[in-house]
Amino acid sequence: MENIKVQMDLNCCESLNLEDGHTSSSLSSSSSPSSVCGEQDVVVVRRCALRLHSLSGVCVFRALRVCVLCDNFITDIEPLRQCVNLLKLDLKGNQITQLPEASFWKNLKDLQLLFLHDNNISVMSDVSGLSVSASLSALTLYETPLSQKRNYRHCVINSIFSLKALDHHVISDEEIIENWQLPLKFKAMTPNLSISLHPSANTVT
């Protein structure tokens, strides 16, 4: 669990500490950008709880590394296809029912964190498209119709081989290798393997 956090922090620390609209050039400057949408090297976009129905009014740039669009009414994320440098994508609490095809996720080759919980995703074939995401380490799908289905966790884990954590738990080797019995503390979904991937899970704002 600690190794996952360290790896994510090393890759994402610069972006996660930036405010909305900051650019890569502003990392070495204390001044804020004068125009968010006028900068083609924007690395962070945060648009939460703004009742957005589409991404038409959101700055979407190739340089984007962190995109947080939680608690809106978004259904289509196809415009994010061009954000080839994304490390973190937070789409929690929208109205997504269908995920893009595999070619979309293959384009986001650096994506490590994907938050999709509290959406209306219900088809396993949508999640299977994520199997081409070679860098995807952590995924959330809890509070979706899909997460209520039988063998949900087993199917997701064995479809996305790069995953290290799903929902509230680090993935145990026991969930990957059939008929392998591990000591209690390493068994699947034990408290020892619990993890809080999304900030809202343990903070009140």
C-alpha cells in the first residue's frame, strides 16, 4: 500500500499541488496565469459541482496532467481523448453510463488514477476497455450498478492487469492467482489492505 502511494506521489506531486488553471511554466513562477483558456500548457483543471453537462466549456489541452470534474452531470468524456499526458482523471459523481472504447484509453498512456465511482456504469464490457491502460494503478467504481454485480471485483481485476488498487482495497495476490491461500493479513479485502483513494472518502469540505 505504501509503495503505491509513493509511486503515485512521485509522478503526480507537482500537478496535485497546483491550483486550477496553472501551467507548466508557472511551476517556477509565483504569479498566477492571466488567462486559463489562453494557455496551451495548462496542467491542472478543476471544475467540481458546477452542473456541467458537457466538456464544451472546459479547457482541454494536451498538456493537461490533472483533470478533476467530479459532481457534475457529464455523460460524454470523449473530448478528453486529446489529453495524452493525463496522470489523474476524477469523474466521480457524474451521469456516465458508458465508457469510451479501448482506443480512447490507449491514448491516455500515462493515466495512473481514475475515479469513476458514483456513476451509472453497469456494463462490464465498458470496463474491459481499460485493459489497454498500461499505467493505470488505481481505479474506483464503487456506488455504480456494476459494482453490485456478482464477481464484479474478480472480473475487473483480471481484466486490467496493471491495477494495484480497486475501490477501497489494495489488490491481493490471492485475487489474481486462483487457489492460492495466503495468511489472513494478506487475504483479499482485509482491513490490512484497505486504502482511501479518493479524498472525499475521509475528509469533509
